[in-house]
Amino acid sequence: MSDSQTFPPGAAYARGQYCAIADATLSVLDWGLLRSDATYDVAHCIDGRFFRLDAHLDRFYASAEKLRLDIPVAKADCAEIMRECVRRGGVGEAGYVECLITRGLSPTFSRDPRDAVPTFIVFAVPLGFILPRDRWDEGLHVHISGIRRIPPESVDPTAKNYHWHDLVQGLYAAYDAGAENVVLTDPAENICEGPGFNVFAVKDGRVLTPDRGVLRGISRDTALRLAAELGHETVEAPLPTATFRAADEAFITSTAGGIMPIARADDRPIGDGRPGPVTRALRDLYWEKHRDPAWTTPV
Amino acid sequence: MSDSQTFPPGAAYARGQYCAIADATLSVLDWGLLRSDATYDVAHCIDGRFFRLDAHLDRFYASAEKLRLDIPVAKADCAEIMRECVRRGGVGEAGYVECLITRGLSPTFSRDPRDAVPTFIVFAVPLGFILPRDRWDEGLHVHISGIRRIPPESVDPTAKNYHWHDLVQGLYAAYDAGAENVVLTDPAENICEGPGFNVFAVKDGRVLTPDRGVLRGISRDTALRLAAELGHETVEAPLPTATFRAADEAFITSTAGGIMPIARADDRPIGDGRPGPVTRALRDLYWEKHRDPAWTTPV
């Protein structure tokens, strides 16, 4: 099926069997495409160890239950499929491992979601970082967009979902504005989140992050725990854009790169425009935990 | 690729060639799935004739442009591909013909949408009606949901998209409430739309439909034109839920069935709970236009 398409390295599990990444497909009639009716989770592995795999699995199964999607395998089997995809894909050194379930396909193309048979897919590809490692001393340049993150009154952000239209259009707005990534807001001009990451600010040693209208990221949770471990007060509360712009430091959290500094918001630096001491300490501790058996499990 | 999956009749065009509907697939790495970064349009044909095909094509290309998606074929070629899918699928009697474009696949699994190569697919399957023809004298029983339709400040509803999470969760809420379909609202308790349809009310001979936060449906446009042709005043304006519940008549419009009556909203009838004269006249005129060369083109 790959034809003229080029694929990254990796391996997948689809239609009940392991396959090459190029063969991991789903029908164009799948509700995962035609309704974005799906949920997913992504874990990462580094040096042959998954980071907080159980937390990702717990969230994946909880998200599916919220959306009335039945994952066709038990949690332990899902973990084993993720491991096997990493092994087959040869990405144990640094792997991005996504499991997803969609409403699936209705044999009659019925418009009733209860008629559909769910689609379950797992794939493992090389782990990419939102901010590449060689730019960690520099930091990310974000645009703060007037596009409003899809509100929780419409789509529950705690069930991880593919409703990224606003985020992708925000990325294009960021490129237009000369920035490299985007942070969306809510109608009260509070900071929400960006494409695949949560947002944090640091002010007077306190670590702040939005509490509403955002994914409850596992990396977000990790950052909050590590901040507490380092003795910082952590605050989950609305984060006004003005507060964010005036922060001493700012960073993002994501499975795709962990804890990464924000250096600029639009045409102004955050703090002195360089990654600050709290961000750096959190980042170092984050990677230290990747060697800690309490936080990791072997592939 | 079909394995244990069962598919409706039909035919498709994917990866630059015609194929069986079971073989019309896309990669699990496609941004159409992983970001719901896509747009689409659906035309229907009846008795060997497309209804308002040009209007659907115009909207499809306009939607793609809004999202910065380049459709890889010219409009006339797209029309010809749609025709050929209908012929190959044998659904000219009553066909549902969808063309879609996604951001596509990034060969490196890059997080930058500009690196992706778009995916263009067309498929034709049998036309299904939201309210089956044998229930047109009965009417639809809808639930009016407190789930808020994704607002235009987040996702432009005029670029037809697959952001249906709210609509599908609304369907489940409707089933729980004993209804068969759902209408979502906005935070001001105005009526928005349902899964794949616009909503109309008729009060004292005036034909009312929401003007904001809804798809600019081709069938919606058709209903407005036909209402004018029948001498009704038409009003595109916010439609409060209370006004809707107190309407003389109500109906939905969709490519999937045209103009179909609403009989009940939650536990109360609309009007006398039976399809009213304005709805019936519009419906009859709608199907009459399907034989009019001014509104149709041959497959």
C-alpha cells in the first residue's frame, strides 16, 4: 500500500497482527477519520526503557471508557504489543509509541456509532522532540494565538483526542508571525496549550500551569511532581496571558521531548530570553528519572 | 487489506488510482487521522444525476484553501473522478459521493504540517438518509443537548471538517435520553446543528435557521432558496432553543436525505408532532428539483 509514500522507520500492530509501518492503514470509511471519533495515548522509551508506561496505559483506558470505546485487548496485552512494536521497529533507543482506538467501521455505513466495529492500532516510530536537543540552550519561540482552544464544554480535553484543527491552524499563524510554535488561549485570554504540549510559567520560584481546558498531560504531571521534589510551590490555576508574558521563565512539557524551555513569546523575551535555572533543573531531573526503575519499565 | 472487515458496496479513488472500497485506506500516520487535519465535501446523486455538484465542488475547493491544503487535481478532474467512482461502485441510482483531502503524511513524522504530503481520496457508497423514507410521515425525535457545538472562535465551521467529537458524544446522550438524534447548542442556548445536518424552524409561515456556528450547508442553502420560491420569508439569525421548541414546524437539511421533518424535541412535540405543511411542501419541491437540469448534472 505504500506506493509513492515514504515512511519513517518503525513497526505497527493493526487488524490484529504486527506489520510494517507502511502497512498500518485504516479504511477511509473509519469513524476515526470521518468523525475524528477516537482516542489515543503516546508513551516514549529511551535506552530500552519506557517512561511511566502504566500512567499512559491507565489514561488510554480511561479516555476510551469516557468515549464509550471498548479497547479489544487487556491493558497488559496492550503493553506487550507496545513492547513488541518497539522491538520490531528497532526504536528502543528512542521510541514514540502510540496506541489508538477509533469508533471504527460500520459495515453498512450506518450513521449510528453503535453499529461500528472499533479499530485498534499501535505503532512505534523514532522519538522526535518538539524542540530538538541541540536547541535546548536556546529555547522555543512561540506565538500566542487568538485562536481559542476548543473548549471543554464542547470536547472533554481530559480524554486525549485528535481535535487539533485549532492547533494546526495556530501553527500556520505562528509561522506567519515568524515564530516556530503556538500556544492557544481561552476567551478570557488565559493560556491553554499548544500542539501536543502543556505550558508552564515560573514566577518568583513558583511553578504555574493552567488547570482548565487542557490535556492532563503525563509530562505535565511529571513536571509538577519534579517541581515539588525540588521544593517549588506548584499552582494549577488559570494562567492569564499577561502573567505568562511577564514570567521569569516558561517551558513546555510533552512526551515528545520532556521539559523544554520557551525563550520568546511573540516579539518579546520571557525573562532574559534564555532558559532559566528552574527550567534547567527540572529538565535535568526529568532525564535523571529515565534511569530510575520507579519511573521506568524495560522494553 | 479487508481481512475481517465488512464494507458497504461502492468504489473509491485513492493513491492516484481507482480501487475497491475495501482498499481505500490511509496510513495511520496520516494527519487526517492524527490531527483531524482535513476537509471534505459530499455530493449525492439520484437516478443518475448529481444534485448541485458545482456548489459542492466550489465549497470543497474553498474549504481546502482556507486550511492551506492543495487539492492535487483540478475541479473538473475531481468531478470526473466522482463520476467514475459512482459508475464503478454501481451507485448511480442513489449515491453518496465524498471527496476529501488531508494534510497527509510527513515522511519523517515531522511535527511541521508544511512537511506533509496531502492525501486525496474520493469514494462513492449507497446514499443513506438520516431519517429513512418510510418514516417521513412520522418525523425525527431529537434531543437538544447541553453539549456546546465547537465554536467558530476555535474551528471555522464554514470549512467542512471532521471535528465531530461533540456531535458523536451528543448522539450517545440522545440515545440515553430515548431520542434518536441530537441538536447541539451554543453557550447562549441557541440552536446550532446536528451530526451532518442544519436545523430549521417554521413559525407563522417564516422559515428560520441559525446564522452562526454552523456549516453553510448546500442543503441548507437549497432549503432557503426553495422557501423563498414558495413565498416564505426566510430569516438567518440566532435561533433560541425556546423559539425552536415553540415552533409550528421544524426540519433538518442534509445531503443525506434532503429535507426531513423533526416531530419531537426531547419529550415534547414540535407543533402538533406531525410533519407540517411548509416542511412537506419544501420536501416535495426539493425532490422535484432533482429532475431539473438547472439543479442537476448527469453522472
